[in-house]
Amino acid sequence: MSASLQQLLDIMTTLRDPQKGCAWDQQQTFESIVPHTLEEAYEVADSIEKQDFSGLKDELGDLLFQVIFYAQLGKEAGLFEFEDIVKGLNEKLIRRHPHVFDTPDASLSDVELQAQWQAIKDTERGAQSARFGDDVPLNLPALSRAAKIQKRAASLGFDWPTYQGALDKVAEEVTEVNEALSQDPLSEHSAEELGDLLFATVNVVRHVKRDPEQLLRRASDKFIGRFSTIEGILAEQQIALSDASLAQMDDAWEEVKRRQRSGENN
């Protein structure tokens, strides 16, 4: 183990020390630091999307600290230690890459590699999952969970052959949403149909090998950027955003899109 990693483990032990540690760290449990772990993971993703690699280094350190924290809690409870985590990871990586570590074979295609990977995971899953979906964490973000569920179904052969089938399903769901909303937009049936539409859209995203969480974050950021520009355009007309009419905002929105298209063509 490197000196830096050992120092990090020692720091964590000191932070949790009942006599000389940090009061906040002493109070934490597995459950209490989960929100911090999720936050750190999203900050890593944010740095990557912003291409902020200097910040990424720091964020990865913060995420690593979460693992170290769990390892310390596990050690104190007599459950596992950091070395156990690393050992288990090493064994899993070697087991899941037989074409690299067992019988080297560089000729496998991406499709064959994916099939091999899924077969190994299914074997590992074994008795861990009593029924379909049991292995999909409930606390995943809804879009990510939907994609994972669909991926599991696809691994069992329940899938459209191409994205077109998934896209046609979206069109079908749009029709059903229209019918439900026309009857009662606030009904549970309307809510259910809207959920089906979201789920179907995620399936299209999965088929084209994209991550739905990432795409929605990008779309949200694009909307924020455009709306901020709308605010600037209205300010040029001496109109406060809070005072602008819908027609004025629509005109500004079209102007934003026109400027963006012009910029893309230059």
C-alpha cells in the first residue's frame, strides 16, 4: 500500500477516534453519509461534463474519501476493512475479464464481450436476486433506474431489435397521454400514462447508447442558457423578465434560437 493511501486511512481513523477525533465524523453512520456520497458522485459527473479536470481531481478525492469512510465504519463494526474492499474488487475485475486474465483473446467483438460480461454477471447474481428487478437499487435516480431495468430485460431477450421499435412505442404512448389528458389531466390514469411515456423515452435513449440522466442534465443546462439569454434580450428592450408577456418571451426565445443557428453556421 502506498504511503499516501496509508496516511489517508490513518487520517480517517483519527477523525473517528472517540477521544481526539472530530465530533461530526464520530456521529456518522452508514446511512447518514449516503447523501454525501451521492452528492460527491454528482459533483464528479459535473466536473467531467464541464471538462474541469483540475476540479475533477479534487472531486475524485472527495469521492474516494467516501469509500474510506465506509471502510472505517465497516472496520469498527467488524464487517470488513479497506483491504477487503480492494481484494473483492480485484477478484471481480479478473473474473469479469477472462479474455484478458484467463485465456487472452483480443479477437472478441463488442457484442461478444457484452454477452460474456452479462453471462458472468448473471452467474454472480445467482441466488442474490429472487425475481426480476430485485438487483436494481430502489434509490437510483428514476431515469437511471428505468434504464437499468430495461437493460436487464434486454439481457433476457425482451427488447426491440432496433431503436425504431422503441421510438414507435414513444409515439404510441404520446397518443395514450393525449387521450388520458383530454379526459382528466389531473387523474391517476393521466399520471400513469405520463410515467409510461417517460419510461418509453428512456428506452429510446438506451437503444442509442446514451445515458438519460446525462442527456436530461444537458437539456436542462441548455434551457437555462437560453432563458438567461432571453432575459438579456428583454433587458435590451428595457423589459423586466417578471413584467414580460408570454408573447414577448416567445419572441425572445425565437431570437435566441435564430442567433444560435447563425452562430453554428458561421
